[in-house]
Amino acid sequence: MKRLNFTLDEATIQLLNQIANQYYYGNKSQAVRAAVESLAAHLGHEGWVVAGFVPVSVDSDSECHTCHRHFGAGETLYRPVFRKGRAHNALQQLPREQWLECSDCAQILATES
């Protein structure tokens, strides 16, 4: 255990007391810990994120990983390229299955990364 000194405004103190009383039997330390864990979860986590896409001409019937539209042989889909990083939707491990995106879904995913 380590003691930290910091100052909170009155509204934050009231909120901390309310959360501690309502969910943690008055234990403010547990309430602060839960708040910090929640914040960390919302900030994203370390894992594999999409760094970009590589065009792939498919040689058999395939479907888009995201929207599940079907595409025939000879059409161009896009395979994601992964890198280690932080994001709210980071993958814990690289996918084992073939992952192809249509151009619409690839553009959306590229802007989210």
C-alpha cells in the first residue's frame, strides 16, 4: 500500500462518497481503483491493430469479414496488415482465419485506426 495526497473539488468528493457508499460499502479506495480501471479500459489496450490494407485479387468466392457481402473470383478485396499498438478494438492475438475486407469496410476501418 502507498499513501497518495491529492486535492479533489467538492463535487468530486461527493461523487466519490456516493459511488463508494453505493457500490463498495463505503470503501473509497475500492471506488477510486474501479474508476481508474474503468478509465484504463476506455483508453484502449495493447494488442494488434490494423496498420493498413493490402489489395488481394481473390481466386475463389470470398466474403467481407465485416459486412459479410460475397465476392466472386477475380474481384479485389483488402487484407489488413497488423502492428502492435494501442486501440479500443485492439486484438489480443493475430487472427488465424483469412481476413479480407471490401473496399467500403477497409476505408471505414482505416479511418478508425
